Amino acid sequence: MRVILAEDSTLLREGLVRLLLEEGHEVPAAVSDGQALVAAVDEHRPDIVVADVRMPPTHTDEGLRAALEIRRRWPEIKVLVLSQYVEKRYATELMSSDVDGVGYLLKDRVGQVGDFLDALERVGAGGAAFDPEVVRQLLARTTQVDPLARLTAREREVLERMAQGLTNASIAQELHVSQSAVEKHVNSLFDKLNLSHTSGYSRRVLAVLHFLES
């Protein structure tokens, strides 16, 4: 894939460039602020953007605002956002739109090279990749909200993994159950959440996250 990086830490930025090149990806630009990111995307039109949330000059939400602008102007370009902490407002804003080709990853996960590359490939292929810790905190915020409280413990486990962007087969492998059992839990929890059935794991993530914000 053609990947543009936006990260103000020179060490991390150069490390990611080297990693991506070693994995056979092309990196037409690697920048350090949101304005430069948008300009680089306009010039190179990459397949995917990997962007830090906090970048110069204010180190607040420049990267996120740039990512959202890119999604508005070039919806075909995939976006994987990196954040040092679980910043719920940022996660919610990014996740509140169509999450096909969108990811939100904690920077700690970047140190786990396999997890980072898996998320990159998933988002690049048009799927979704949301950090498990982000999903857990969003779920924890809604534990008192019906009908989420109606879910069984196993359905909550399935829901958490759905929100991470996992397929039924991957959920079955993680929970050590059959895929048909996962499908039954998925159907049950969608019924309890009053969500329409959709195809494709990224659309399921969208439905789950819309529910979490309701």
C-alpha cells in the first residue's frame, strides 16, 4: 500500500517508515503536523494515512482534525489514527461516521509490531481496527444503559470483540467456541440492542458504536 505518516516524534516517525518499507509498502511522505498531512495527501493521494492525534502547534487535536478533513475530502482514503491515551471524545468523533477503512490504535500497540501491521492491513482493506482498550472504556461508560444491561456475559464478550472489528471466525477462535455459537450470540445481541442485521464486520462495528453513543 501507499502510506503517508504524520507523527511529530522524529524517532517514532522514522521507525515506522523503516518498518513499512521493510514490509513492502510505499511511503511517499512522512510529516510532522496536520497541515502538512493534508497537503501531502492532496499531492500523493495515498491508500491509507497513519496519523497521531496530537501534533504541533498546540498538541491537542490537530491530527484528528486533519484525519477527519481527509475523510470528508477523500472518502476513499483509509485512516488509522494513533493516540497515546484513550481519548473518548476523539474516539467518538472518529467512530461516529462510517468506519469502513477507519482505525483507532493506542501507541502502545505500535510497539507490538504484529498487532500494528494487522490493524494497518485490516483498515487498508476497507475494514475497521479499534484498540481493545478504547472499546472497553466505551463499553464501561454505558454499563448502566439499557438494553446493554440485558446482554449476557458471553454476549458482552462477543460485542466487545465485534467493536474491535473482529470477524465471527476470529471471535470464535479467541473465545474457544464454535463459529455457529458466535453467530447465535451475534443475532441475539443485535435483537436485544434493536440493531438491524448488517453484513461485513466493519458495518457491525459502526452499528455497535452508534449504539454506544445513543
